[in-house]
Amino acid sequence: MIFDKDGTTTIVFQENIDLKTFLENLNKAYPTIENDHIIVNLFSFEQLNAGNVLEFLQLSDLHRNANKSFVLVTNKVSYDEVPDTIIVVPTIQEAKDIVEMEEIERDLGI
């Protein structure tokens, strides 16, 4: 697992491992990045579906309840295929934009 920290945001890249192992490693490493906004890059997973994305829901809810952004990046699953409680975007730039927008909303108390 590779972490790329940019200010208050950490982008998590996965190595060539299966989704279950990646999620286990992310949960173990979570305490080291829990104070940052998190963008999880899922591009290296060739086969990904809405069910796979929902496996991140518990971690996403935990992080978002702490007033931090949690965004998944993949072009294999659209945001229409998952509940509104988990954010999925097709590019890293869109994920960064979501983090910035949510940060502004939190600052304004929205």
C-alpha cells in the first residue's frame, strides 16, 4: 500500500493484491491516516463492481462521521450504482475537487 500525502489529504494506492487483502491492509493502516481526508485509488483493480465498492462503506462511514472526506476513485463503477453514503468518482482530480468542496461546506457549517 502506497500513501501519497498532499497537505491534509492522503491518496492511497494499492499494490497488486486482491481487494480483500487491500481492505484489510487499509483498515490496519487507518490509524496513521485517520486525521487526513482520504482518497482511495482503485484503478489497478481490473474487475470491480458495486458490491466490491460497498465493502468500503463501513470505513467510509467511520471517516465521514469524524468530519473528514473519504472518496473512492474508479471508472468501473459509477456513482449511480452505489448509495449516496459512499462517494465514487472516475478521476483523482474529481476526488480532489470533492475533498475541497466538502472542506468548504464544513467551514461554512453546511
